[in-house]
Amino acid sequence: MNTIKAGSRMTVKRIDINTSVLANNETWAKKNARRLEDNGVYAVNLMSSPGSGKTTILQHSFQYLVPALNVGVIVGDIATTEDAERMQGKGVPVVQINTHGACHLDARMISGVLDAFDLENIDLLIIENVGNLVCPADFVFGEHLRAAVLSTTEGNDKVRKYPDMFRKADAVLINKMDLLPYVDFDMETLRRDVKGVGSRAEIFEMAARNGEGVESWCRWLIEKVRG
Amino acid sequence: MHETSLMYDVLRTIEISASDNDIDEVTEIKLVIGNISTILPDALRFAFDSFKGHPPLAADARLVLEERLPEVECRTCGEKYPFSPLGDYTCPRCGGYDVQLNGGEELYIEYYKGREQNDC
């Protein structure tokens, strides 16, 4: 701390606090991380723009994940419980968070719903974020792995235009591969761009609507959870 | 997009620290913002102006923002070169595109300055 004498009457102090602007979120994220660790829960933050297929990927992932692990899902949306309803009946507890306008989930919201799970009996908690390629990239929950979904219909340019999301991802899931013949999307460009924004993410190709390619992503994820 | 809530947290952090340090008037706040964080300096400044007077101790404070650019490092040849905000990170030496960005994600309150209570 430096003290600067400014004039004869006032002392101006400079306080070097070096505190993160996101400190509030990070404090909650650390609490979540400790709680997940204590209960042996591996958490995944699943992010993408709206309509790229996060929920469909999850629906098709359960057939591979559920026999191997006890899975729980948190799903974030601005409004409605439609996504949670789509995932019902698969033997997986699903909790819906409605953000009422907020463009991303944050660590405090996640903390608020962890009580809804029997954490001791969960191995893998998948958190489906609000559909948005911008803000969710900045808000950690205390998760172990970040996965970003991009669908072929969105176009190759999204990696370059929203580099933060893809740079911070450990896995990039390319969905709607069945539509590749009808859209201008090129996998070689995609692989190049993912590296080109500084990412080392593992890339998976799938067509979640018919379940194709979902298994290899699930096998990889199961290995990660089992560490 | 969430600059307003972040600025609220910044001011709250400073309010608590000022109370711990017997400061009753904050004169300057310095934030460091990395260029590849998704935080927009202009939006932060707008939020700061909107909060003017809340809390009262920072009503006349000056906001200083320092933007930091990352350095790009080529994973193919090791060349280090300046970051282009336009998004083309191709290596100027070998044409490689497999890169690593060093820094540029900073997002923190470096310091604030303030006057102490009962100091007349």
C-alpha cells in the first residue's frame, strides 16, 4: 500500500487489491468445486448457441452414459421447462433453472440447485448452459470440463467470430453432420480454426438427431470421469 | 453483456475494502481488462457512470481502464508476435495456424485510491 501526501490536509492512499472483476462468481465456483470434489462428482459445462443441439445430444448420450455412470443434469434456459421435460424418463434426475432473462448460468445459480441432487450418488453432472456463444464462456461453475457444441448449419465462421468460447473448450462437438451435403461447412477449416484460436480441444463429429457419432463422445467422457 | 453486474461487484468490492481501510472517499479506480475477455471497456464505463453515487463514497471517482492484448505464440515454429484483434492469428514467419495465446484474459481491479476518514 502506498501513501501519497496530497496537499497539506488530505492523505490519499492507494490500495492495491488485485481482485478479479469476476471474484464474486469465482468464490461461488470454488465452493461448488469443493462440494463436487467432496462427493466425487465430475461436472461438465455444455455450451453452444441456441438450437445447435445440446439437448438432443444429451438425450442420445444417456444410453451410453447411464449404464456406466450415475448421471445428473442441470439445464439452463431463459424461460420454460421444455428441455427438462424432453430429458425426463431416462432414469436421470434433471433440474431446470430459468434465468428470467439472464444470458448465462453462473456459479451461484448452480450452487442453489446442487441441493436438489443426491450428490453422493452422482458421478457425472452435466450442466446445459443457456444457448449463447458469448457470455457463458466467462462464467465458471467449478466444473472439470467444458464442451462447446457447434452445428454445421451455423457455419464455419463461428469459431473465428466467437473465439473465447472455443478457446476455453476442452471438447468441441460438431453436430448436424447429416446436413453437411446441404450446407457450406468444411471440417478441415473447422479443425484449422479451432487450433487457430489457440484451442487444443478434442473434436467429435455427430448427427445427434439420429444418434450417429454420439457414442465416441460418450466413451471419451466416461474415460475422463473415471480419470 | 454483463458489464453492469460486474461493475456492481467491482463497486461492492471497493466499498468493503474502503471500509476496512478507513477510506471514506474513493478518488480513482483502476481496472485491467484483457482484450480477449468478452468484457467491453465502453460498456463497463457506461455501467460505472450509471451507478454514479451508489455507493456514495465513489460518487466522484475516476475510472481508469487499461486494456491488455495477448501475445500470440506459434506452436509450429515458436515465433511470438502481436495479436490482431481482427482475428487472424496466422504466424507471419512460417504461416502456421496452430497457436497459443499468452495473456489477454486479465479482468481485475488493480487498485483504487481514496482519502482517509478524519484526515483534515
